[in-house]
Amino acid sequence: MKHLIVVFFVLLNINSFAQKSGKALLKEVSDKVNSYDNISIDFKYVLENTAENIKQETRGDVVLEGDKYKLNILGVTRLFDGKTLYNISPEDEEVTVSTAHDDDDDIVAPSKMLSFYENGYTSKMDIIQDVKGRKIQYVKLIPIDSNSDIKYILLGIDSQTKHIYNLIQIGKNGTKTTLTVNSFKTNEPLSKTLFNFDATKYKDYYINKLD
């Protein structure tokens, strides 16, 4: 019994260390991200559900500057100027205009892509992987909300740069979503109108105002 109690306390201490280490590493990542004027990312996005025989793979790119962003994915451009969100679909020749809301669970939303982990999750260190000579330290994130559709998330962080390398989200329904960063550039010279919606370019589009 005494031996079991000792083992129990050792496990508690290990878990506490992992929790603190995970939080410390995430803070380093957050501080690094917040130090940049802007960030440009090219990424690969894969959604898989073996039970449903689903596998979707696509590439995208996003430019972020403060709260503003321009995202290109699946043939659609998502543009947020800090107040208004524009979803531009050339295939449908439609622009959907709305006030952006960040109260959904889409952690791949640009406004959350590099900061979603700051609230709502417990964290602990996971495995380290060698990826083409880069040491990727994974942090396991578990939602505090038991009603979340997310079972857990593995956030891969480059140990040297403290940049996010990839994100693996496991859903309670068995869906696995993976976002891998192919290119991460910072403080690029950006056009002053990059995040502005130019209505003159979409005269023939249907403008759908949601609010």
C-alpha cells in the first residue's frame, strides 16, 4: 500500500510538470506570434473519417495582420477587414457579407488559427518527433467543456523557432483534421489595400448581406 501511494504521488508530480511545461511552451509560441507585424502562411488541410470512408485534402494560404486576414481555400476567398467578413465565391459568383463572429468551434478559422489554444483547454507535453531534421514537440490539448465535439488536439511546435508546425484535431465522431504549415513568413511588405473589399471587382456578383 505504501508503495502504491508513493507511485501515485510520483504520477501526480509528473502530470503537474507536464501541465506547466505545456503551458510554458504555448506561452512562448503565443509571445512569438504576437511579436510579428504580419504573418503569411501556406498550409495543407486534410480531413479524414475512416468509418465514413471520407478523405478530403486541399491546400490554402492566409495572410494575418492583427485581427485582419485574407484566406484562400477551396476556391473561396475569405476577407476580414477588422469589422466585416466577406466570403467571395467565383464559382457561385456570390459575395456573402456579414459581421464576423468568433463564437464557433472552428479552430481553423484564421482569427483563431494561432491563438485558439490560449483558452478553453488543459495542456500537457506529448511526444517529440523528428521531421526532416526538425524537432517537433507536441502538446496535447483537451477541451475543458465536456460537451465539445473535439476529443483532443495535438499541437506540433518547432522546438527551435517556436512556430506551429501542424495541428491534429481528433473529433468524438472519429473525424481527424490535420493542418500542416508548409511555409511560415513574417513581417512581409503588404499592400495597404490587401484586406479591403473592392466592390468594383464584383459588379456581376450577387451580394448577399446576412446582417
